Amino acid sequence: MATLILPEPIAAYFAADQHQNADAVARCFTAHAVVKDEGRTHAGVDAIKAWKAAASTQYTYTTKPFALEHSDGHPVVTSRVEGNFPGSPVDLRYRFRLERGLIASLEISA
């Protein structure tokens, strides 16, 4: 099986998320970035850091990206997420918009 090669900001995001490090996740985003997840919108680095910290406190999980495609010029990563949350495991789609080497937006969907 070939190794999945992700753009650097996306690889950094998944590495930080794998370690459930909210500070490192937040550093992957632009100052005015937006994350949409589970019907909620988190705008700005502080809100993104709080979102990731809450998820990491509530659940223990692993993420394993296994596919990369492009949709309308934006990278979309499919990742297997397994943990102690309802419905585990689940394959989630992460749609990124990159800007100057950082993540400007992220939308996570099933």
C-alpha cells in the first residue's frame, strides 16, 4: 500500500490531532480560520483551540487518514476515526482550504 502524502499544513493538523494537542492543532490555522464540525462553527484560533481541547477532554480517539482527493481545488482527506465516542469507528471527510501555508477553513463531515 502506498504511503499517503498530505500537504504540510494538513499533515501537521493530523499529527497534532493524533496526539490530541489543542495548542498544536490551533497553530495549523490562520488567525481568522473557521472550522465547521457537528453542526457548529468555530471561528478564530482561540475558538478552534477550545473546540479541539473539548473534544480531546471528552473522548480518546485515533485518526488515520487513508485517502486524499481534490474537490473544487480544495484538498479533501478521508480518515478513519476510532475511539470511545458513539458510532465509533467512523470514516470522516475533512475538506480544507489552505492559505499561505496554513489552514484557512476546515469542514468535517461523515
